[in-house]
Amino acid sequence: MALTKVLIAVKTYPTLPSKYDELVCTAGFKEDGSWVRIYPVPFRKLDYEKRYSKYDWVEIDLEKYNSDFRPESFKPRSLESDFKIISNLPSDDHWRQRKEVVLKNVKTNLTQLIKEAQAKEIGTSLAVFKPKEVFDFIIEPVERDWDKKKLDQLKANANQLKLFQNSENPFEVVQKLPYKFSYSFRDEEGRESTLMIEDWEIGALYWNSLHRHDGDEMRACADVKARYFDDFAKTKDLYLFLGTTREFHFIAHNPFIIIGTFHPKKIEQTSLF
């Protein structure tokens, strides 16, 4: 069994596809800096010791996901495959060790990146992108509940597969975010874009803030904006992890969404004079 070593950099907020259970899209980097997408992963059902964190080096038994044409897409050989956590890269020294892996191939021209994605002989579907400027953070209300048909199907699957062995502590599907969060930014050529952020961490931040503010959604949204715009976009050295959606990869004008952020502290340049 050949294991693949991956530095976990992305965990998206859980989704409810019709074919599977609640799933998380995980992506990261091989040791040479190339991307790998790992899907599907029922992350919240993994044993606790297998629940990887961002910037963990893990080893996993992977095979090409043949039903996904995107070249970076792989899947665990089985849903019981072990994620063996090796180590975690620290954030000290301005994220130096993380940068050595993550920043080997940084894109700055969104038009060129989209051309690479839509060229079938290339098909780029994951990228590290450095915006020239992030000029807005947009918060929009969305549908608050998961699709009822998908929820009913998940319950039927659970009963059939006897996933809920302990009736006193059943697995509960994650809450759907009632807001959509997006960055508006310019690339090196001045092209303006607005892309949705689907990072696990932005969802966790919203729910934690909502709890802290006793259910006040406006204050929770303000916390999210303070972190992602006032902090990450204005004071940090912000990079965006971009990924395409399989459904719209070849047909959307821009098939990318933001699946994570990379935000080390800026290194202040000191004058020699």
C-alpha cells in the first residue's frame, strides 16, 4: 500500500450532496508543492484521532477519483482509510515552514488562471492566488435550511446502513449557514471579481460568534467581517486558495470559488539607512 503524504491546507464547510452523506472537501499540497483534492471525506464521523487539522502533514491511501475529471482530484481508497497524522507545521517565524510548501506556485492573473482551468489539456482546478487588492467583503442572506429531499435521503441511508447505532447520541447534520460571505478583489491586471468563501473556518467563526452574542446575527456577521476583512485583508499578507466546482468547471465564466485563505503576518521592511 503506497501512502500519499499531504499537507492539509483546506477544509470546506460541509455540504449535502445527494449521493453521499454530509461531506467535507479537503485539499492540500504534496511535498513538491503540487495540489491534491481529497473527496469525499465524512470528516465529522472520523474517529477523533483521525480528525486532521489545517497544516497537518498526513499520510493517506489515495486513488484517482475517476468520476471527477479534474486532475487534482483523488479519493480515499475506502471511507475507512486511515488519515495518519504525522506532524503539524507551526505558524512561528511568519509562517516560514508553511510558506516553503504553499507558495511554490502563486497565481496573480485571474484571466490566465481561468484559461488554464478551461483548457482541457491542463484543467487546473486548484490554485494559490495573490490578489493585488481586496476592496470589499460582502455578506448576503441565503436559504437557511438544507434541501428537505437531501435530508430525507440522508436519514433513509442512515437507517439502511445502520449508521446510528447509538440512538441516544445520533449524528446530527451540521447547520446550514444562513449567510454567504464573499471577497471582492482586483488581480494584477485590474480585473475585478467577487467570489464566495466556502472555508470551514468562516462557518465556525460565525457560529461561535453567534453563540457569544446570544443569537445576535448582525454582531456575528460583524465579527466575521472584522476577521476576514479588517484583519486578513487589511493587515495580513493575504493569499486565496481557489478551487473550481466540478459542475461548472468548463461552463462558468469564472468557475472558481474561494475555498480557504493563507494569511501570514506581513514582514516589515526595515531601511538600511
